[in-house]
Amino acid sequence: MERTYKLIKLVGISHNSYEEAIENAIEAASKTHSQLDWFQVIEQRGKITDGKIAEFQVILEASFKVIQK
């Protein structure tokens, strides 16, 4: 069966970890895109304040299936 997916780009942020940043992004996106199917992390980075990690940031792509008639 042929399938088509729509990709969306997300940025997740956490003060605790990259994993939590991913979870935050997916959870927020799921509120408007209930059929998310998969994701991949494109980039990880962070913010440094006063010599300490202040924030974990991830850029990821997530997809959902496009309904074909």
C-alpha cells in the first residue's frame, strides 16, 4: 500500500535533559496533530548561562500520514 507523510519541524526545550526536550516537543505537537507516527532528531544544542547548562534544545522532524482518498 502506498503512503504519503507530512513532515513538520519542531524545537523542544527543557531545563533538565535532551530526552525531556524531545518529549516536550512531541507532547505539544500531539495536541494539534493527533496522528504523529515517527520522529527523528536533527540537531541537539543548548544554552549556557554563567558557565552552566541552562537549557537543552532539540530540533526534530515528526511526521503524520496524509489521508489519501
